[in-house]
Amino acid sequence: MQRLSVPLLLTACLVIAIGMVQGGVLDGYAQMVFMFVGINIIMATSLNLINGNMGEFACGHAGFMAVGAYVSSVLTVAFLTDSRFGPAILPESAALWFFPVSLLAGAAVAAVAGLLVAFPSFKTRGDYLAIITIAASYIIKSAIENIDAVGGARGFMGMSRVVSAMNSTIDLPWMIIWTFGSAVLCVFVIRRYVSSTYGKGVMAICQDEVAANIMSVNTNRVKLVTFMLSSGLAGLAGGLFAHAIGYVNPGNFTILKSTEAMVMVYLGGMGSLSGAVMAAILITFLMESLRFLIPMLDTALHAVYLLPDGYELTQVWKWVIIPLLLILLMMFRPEGIMGNKEISDVFPKLKKFYTFK
């Protein structure tokens, strides 16, 4: 029963979510927030693999997300809809099986793009690697902006027709199903990876790369695999993001998007998988809450004459409030919510109820 408890719990959660959507309990906005939670879990856990488990400092994850978003979007739009690329190649009913294929293709290309970071990482660490990752992100963004076939700076659309094709084939909330399944798969894969032989090498690099090399750990190969896995998962998140909102442009993948992922990693705790998941959920709900709280705060401050009449608090203040919270966290709990521990370390008695490897 221990082995079945986690799969059964996840299945129950998915069935409840589908039931709530089909029953009209979750409206379109709530469904979008649910999908953003799943996408952010993938982003946070994949970046945590590099920054937390391996001890490197990468800050350009949005670039790999962009690669996955555009590759999967171009594939689904070109193959399943009449578009600028010509008539549809596959019937609409093929969307159900072709969509996951396109997601995997986007993730694979993003993993290859991860080589942009993997090779320089052999010789650099810390601030230098951070600069390289930011540069790689800007190279990817600039390249997309100059490709007219995918809309350039104007952006690319048409993915909503693919989602509609899936929903019309079998009436289920397919984007929620794929997002939930991808987030669970991502956590499972990372968990298995960090507990594998390669994962032990990742931990050794985090502790001392020179010592790991002396102890016969092929640090270059471990870094290569880890960067490609992390980039590939970010590409998977990008493909889901593009189809969830139905439209993407290079502005969706700026340094702010990478900062979001870094905030989740540091808030959850470096190297803690469960901490990254918790932080992704917390930050997603916090950002959505601020969407409503900032206008209310604006009204309240104007009512007590603390703000001049000509000035309004806008959503830009969200990017003041969240970094401030991060600064406070770093001052009073610099190791993050979970530190480098997992839930099973904090509550060891829970281990008798489940097995998650």
C-alpha cells in the first residue's frame, strides 16, 4: 500500500480537478491559475537542479522556456491547423496524440539549446556562469525576434485552435490534464535523477568540483547531462505555457521570467525538491492575489490621501513587493522555507505512509 499511496493520491487529485472543471466549479480564470501552478512547478524544480543541487548559478532559464514554447507551437499549428505554413497536414482528431509529441519535441530542442550553457560551464562558475546564462537567454530571444516565420517581435498565435481541437475530440479539460501530468512527471524524473549515480555526481560537484574530479567523477559529463535535462524540462514548461495562453511573443521570456523561477528556488530552499514545489505554488497564488490586492490598496491609499490624485498603483508594484519579500526572507531565513531538506526529513513519521522514489 505504501507504493500505491502516492499514485492513488495524485490520481484522486486529478479526478477531482477534472470533476470540478466539468461541473463548472472552476471557471476559466481558476483553470488558468491551476495551469500556471503546474508550469511554475516545472520551471522551479528544473532550475533547482542546477542552482540548488549542483551549486551553479544560472539565471537565463526563460530562454530555454522560449525555445520549447516556439518549437511545440510551430509544430502543432503547422500540422493541425490551416496557417501561414499551409493547409493542415493532420486531421483535428490527431491533436490528442500529436500534442504530447510536439511537447517532447520542444523539450528535446530546448535540451540541445542547453549546450549553449553546458560547454562554457566546464570552465566557469558563479558570477561568470550567471553572465553566460543571461547572454544565452538574450541570444535566443533576439533570434526569435528576427524570425519572421514565427511572427518576430509581434508574436505567434494559433495554439488555442489546437486546444479547441483536443477538447472537441473528447470533451475533457486536456490542458489541465497535460499540465498536471507534466508537473508530476517532472518531479518524478528529477527525484529519480538526483538519487541515481549521476545525481550523486551532481551533489559531489556542489560540494567541491576539484575533489569530485579527483574521485573519478566525470564532472564535464555530469554537467552536460544536468544542464540538458534542466533545459529540456524548461522547454516542456514553455510548450505548456504557449498552449495555455494561446499566444506567445519574445516579451513573455525576458529576464523577469527567469527571475520568477529564481525567486521560487531561493524561497523554497536550495536543493530541496519539495521546497521548490511549495514555493512555486506559493508564488503563483501570491502573484495572482496581488492582481486584486494592488487596485484595492490603491483605492484605500487614495481614500486616506496618502497618494496624490494623479498617481495610481499599477501591477508594476508587484515586482517591488515580491523582491521585498525575498529580501526579508534572506534576512531572517536565508536557507529558504525548507533549507536543503525534504518534507520526509522534516516529518519523518510520514515515511510509513508512502514511498516516493
